[in-house]
Amino acid sequence: MHNMTRLVPILFASCLAGCAVGPDFKRPDAPEVTGYTRDKLPPQTASATGTQGGGTQNAGQVGAGQGGGQRFLQGADIPGEWWQVFHNEPLNKLIRDSLAANPTLTAAQAALRQAHENTLAQAGFYYPSVTGSFDASRNLTPTESLSPAGPGTNPYYSLVTPQLNVSFTPDVWGANRRAVESLAAQEESQRFQLEATYLTLTSNVVAGAVQEASLRGQIAATAETIKVDTSLLAILRRQMQLGQMAGADVAAQEAALAQAQLLLPPLQKQLALQRDALTALAGRYPSQEVEATFDLAGLVLPLDLPLSVPSALVQQRPDVRQAEANLHAASAQIGQAVAARIPAISLTASLGNSASSASTLFTPGTNFWTLGAGVTGPIFDGFTLLHKQRAAQAAFDQAAAQYKATVIAAFQNVADSLRALQSDADALRAASASEAAAKRSLDIVHKQLDLGQIAYLSVLNAENTYQQARLALVQAEASRLADTAALFQALGGGWWHRTDGQVASR
């Protein structure tokens, strides 16, 4: 027993003194770029005053409706609840409900817990494995061929054996250390998968709300067009009865009204589907439709937009951090493959007692112990372990290429969002001017028609022009809101400021 007590510290010393074979992971450097686009980014987008989105601007900001110029604040941080920049409480509540009930997020949280437990389980191999056993038996000796096992001539005997077994494999070459490192990296990957799921969920809810607002705006514009066309058709029919209007003009207006009415059902269908999508994001069934409804007037366009420096993007994007963790895991797996080709040392110890009855278990002469050590190493395996090491190296090269592709995609997302926001501002300015001009033109031709100064065809053309201009304006306003949300998503969504206790390490 004295020898065993001396053996324990020797085992731990052997483990701690061991080296870890294979490469040590080094975090990839951030790309050496200073911007997201080739051309220098302007300080702000164009503005378009006079739009009819109805969104209220923040105090001190320039612009009216949804048409103010958006400023890019270089190096500004991103709030954890970035969607609050739209100042819409029903949207905030819907996101809270979605975060609480969406099963995709729940699944990602469970996957993270699983990965964490797997890491802890692998770390258990740092310590000796201790097992106990207790065997008791009643036996009969075949006296024709053997002498009785016990004293005297009684062929019946009992055997009681409690035993303690200790086994330990010192991590001399760091095989277990690399295994724990790999699993810890996989846990980190799963942690950032959770952050990516969180970001995707919140972004989808915002995008869905904006899409609903756009559809409601388009439906309202189409309904107004139908109302105007219906009124105009009634006027033309009265004028035809008085002999002041040709039947061909009435038929043309009837066709125009039917065409406008044809646009309404597809928009209503899209709205119904969008409502179902938002309901599903909130973790509900379609019959439990969410209560909140959204329109463009209730969404504020943020005019101050944070823009992280490029070197910070790789630390903020959950998908980039996940790809980095996958690269780390692949690096550790190379060490595992190398360690598998090196002889492994195993140490064992057994201590027990064996007696004919429980009352005599601890009497002198009933105890026994065994100490053992072994070395096991591959001699020839058909080059299996060599090829596994090469496969691990190839997996690392693959993970490195995937990491670079993820970084490039991240920068592309930001660049696309920035270009889209600039284009959206220009499109909104043009759509606003077009809608205003079309409205003035329509008002003029209506007056001229009442005075009998123009033919009905001019009114029909003006009506069609105004209808298209109104729809384009609604779509342009919605695009600005949607691409603003896309920029926050592309920059990482501010997960490092979350306060729910599940934040990954930045």
C-alpha cells in the first residue's frame, strides 16, 4: 500500500511533464484592408425630402419621413438590441417573444450544452479511473478429482472478494490534451453557432416586419388606385349617357380598373404568407397568428449607422468566429493523429481481500495487490495511422480555406449592404420626385377633363403613371429599411452586448 501512495504523485507528474505533439493553434490575422469598398465611402447617403413614409426622425437629425440622409459612423459600436433603432415597440415585443419561443434557438442552446458536456467528459481522462467490485460465491469442490479448497474435508466453501482497481494512462504525448482542445474548440464553434442563430432569427423578424409593412403600403396604394379608377369610370359612364364620351373610352377605363383590381389578390396573398412566416418565427402555429401588425409609418429609419473598422469585423461576425473555432478543432486533431502513432504508457493497480467469509476479510493473509505498467505502440498497421494523420492535415487545410471563404463572404455582405444603402437613397429620391410629379400631372389632367379640354386617354395615361410611381415609392422606402437591417446583421448584430447570460467570448 505504501508503494501505491508513492505511485500516485509520480503518475500525475508524468502527465504534467508530457508535451503535446502536433501544431499549436494560432488565430488567423485580420485581413490587411482598410475599407469595405474600392471607392472611398461617402460620409452619408443622399436624402429625399417629401416622402410619404411617415416615419418620425430622431431629434436633431436631418430629413423628413423615410427620406433623410444616413450617416456612416466609422468605428462606432453596435447595440446588443440593434433592432430598437427602428423605434417600434410591437417589433421589439415580437422579437422578445421569438427569442423566448423559437425552437431553432432552443435547439442551438441544447447543442451548446451537449458540446460543453462532451468537453468535460474528455477532460475526465486526465485522471485515474477507479472502479470497485465485490464478488461473493458459494462453491462445491469435486472431491473425486480435487482436494477440498478449504480446511478440513468439507467440499463446500465460500469466497468473498472485495477489490479496488486503478488504471491510468499518462498523457505523456498530449493525446488527451489535444482531444480536449479539439472538443473545446468544437464547443466554441457551437457557441458561435448559437450566436449566429440568434442573429439570424432577430434579423429575419425585422426583415419580415419590413416586408409586411411594404406589402401593406402596396395594398393601400393599389386600393386607392382602384377607388380612383372606380370613381372615374362612374364619371365616364354618366358622360357617355349624355353623349359626351365615346364608348371606347369607357371600355378603356373598365380595362384599366380590371387591371388594377388584378394586382390586389397577389399582394393580399403575399401578406397572408408573410404573416404566417412571422408567426412561425415567434414559435407559434398559423392559427395562433401574432397580434402585432406593421406599416411603414410605424418604422423609423435610423439616420446614424455604425460602421465597424474592417479589422474588427472578424471578431464580430459569429460565422467567422465559428469558422475560426472549426479551424482550431482541425489543428488539434492533427496532434491527436500524431499521438496515435507514438507508444502509449498505461499504469494499473489492484488492491483487494479474499476470504471464506465476510468476518475474516481483513485478517492477515487475506489481502492482495498488483501493480502493473505497460507500453503499447504500433509496429505495423498497413500505414493506417500515417494516412489518418495526413487526412487530419488535409482537414485542417480545408478548414483554413473555409475560414478564408467565410471572411471574404463577411466583407462582401458589408460591402453589399453599404452599396445597397447608397443606391436605396438615390432610388428613394427619384421615386419621391416621380410620385410628386405624377400626382401633380394627374391633378392637372383631372381638371382639364372636367373642363372638356383633353381626351380621356390622357387621364388614363396619367393614372397609370401615378399608380406605378406610388408603388415604386413604397418599395423604395421598404428597401431602405430592409437594407439598414441587413447592415446591422452583416456587422455582427452586437451579440457581445447581450445581457441574457449566453454571450460568447469576444
